[in-house]
Amino acid sequence: MLSLLNREEGQGLVEYGLIIFLVAIVIIAILVLLGPQIGSIFSQVTGSI
């Protein structure tokens, strides 16, 4: 019984780890795709100040 609970906890931790990993991949992809555009916007705002 105890080993079954440990397996379920381990499985939950692995699932949370996978979710965090996938969210990180999506965030990195968005930053890579939109990074130059965001940089140019900040440059325009800084230049206008």
C-alpha cells in the first residue's frame, strides 16, 4: 500500500514537471519570435523620451 502511494506521488511530480517544462518551452518560443519586435518598441519609446 505504501509503495502504491509513493508511485502516485512520483507520478504527480513528473506530471507537474512536464507541465512546467512545456510552459517554459512556449514562453521561450514566444520570446524568440517576438523578441526583435519588443526590442524595437522599447527603442522607440526610449528614443521618444
